[in-house]
Amino acid sequence: MKLLSKIVLLALPVLAACGGGGNDETCVTSGDLHKTCVAKTSHAIPEGIWFGATTTGLAAQTIVLETGQYFSIYTENGGLVWLTEGIVTASDGAFTDPATVAVHYLGAIIAGTLSGTFTAKSTLAATASINTTPNTTALSFNGNYNATYDTPLAISDVLGTWRNPANITTTTAITFAADGSVTGAQGACTFAGNFKPRATGKHILDGTLTFTNSSCATGSGVTMPVEATVVNNQMSIVGVTPQRSTAFYLAATR
């Protein structure tokens, strides 16, 4: 007796990763061994610290955390003009935020949108469309990546008292202790808080400030999460209340 065997070949598509790094494309191989590849969509965000300018001549500093939360600070001669905050999402180098909040130095709080493009660790360009009084046109700005973001920032790096520039009308100072605790004042408003290095090891300190008297824009007893960084010996501290109703910004040196 002879045993007959039959081999049946099934033409099934085969999925494989291909490309220089093995993760840049998704490929399908058909039954006739023809392979086609499609580039994967990248959802990387423009994480980092970026310095540039607006098309209206303001200096622009943008901080984008790994969570997508960002703060863009627009200043003139070191003084705050606008601040925008929100959370971006991105696709293939284009990023958006449909619910940005813009805070004017006079206190106006305006809802808007943000959109832009970036090249990772290189450049970005964006437009914040707030388009209402006191700002009557969309605010376009750019930024160059600052590699300092990729180095840790420790409490020991910021010990002592930091003060804003003398040309700023409202005098502000903040003092860091070795345990990360801080005390400070912005004009008649006093505050206290704590900072610690960001867990990602980036050049950011996570902090909270509690404003302790009625002279503060927040009122007394309100606590705000803030982020701090130091680039070229200049400290920037920025934050908004959870309700996004009040912002805080300090540029200081020691």
C-alpha cells in the first residue's frame, strides 16, 4: 500500500516590518511574494525647549513636555506680553491643539487654537489663532530646539535667590532651598512652594506654588502647578491654574 500525501499551499498575506530601522514601515507580502510597504504614521510630538520669535517681533520660548502639554511665552524686552497653554497632538510632523488658552499680560484670557509643523530636535513653526482684542491677528512664531532639554536639572543647580530684570515694573524674586522648597514675592503677592526634578530626567523641575495673600491674581490660598527650567543662566517658571483661569510667569537670573 502506498500512502499518498498532499501538500496544500495557502497564499496568505504576510505582515512584516521593513525599512532602515525595521520600524519605519508596515509591509504586506502577497501570495506571489510581491511586497508593498507603507510608511507608519508618526505621532511624535515636538517635545523640548524651543527659542525663536513671533512675526510681530516678540521673543518666543516654547516648552513642550512629553505629555503634550505646552507653554509658549511671548515677551518684549524680557516682559510678558502673551502666554499660551494647552495640549498638542501630532501626526507626521504636524501638531494641533483645538483648545489653547491665551493669557495677555493685562489679564485677558482668550480661547483659541494652535497648529504648526516641526522637525524633531531641530525647528518648529506654529500659529496661535486667538484673533480678538487686544490681539487682532493670529500670532505666528517659530523655534529652534535647545539641546539643554536633554540634560537633567537638579535642585542643587538652582539654589539661591533669582530675580527678574530691573526693567520689569513688578519686582519678583524666588528663593530655592536645598530641599526644593521655595518662597517668593511678585510685587505685593507672596507665594511658597516646592520643586523636584522631572522624573523623565529632562531639564525641567516640576513644582507647585501656593499664593498666600489677597494681592495675588489667584487670590489667597490657591495652588498652581508650574514648570521651571534654566537655559543660559536664565530661569523660566510658568504655569496655569487647573481651571486655566490664571497664569504665572517669571523670567529671572541670580
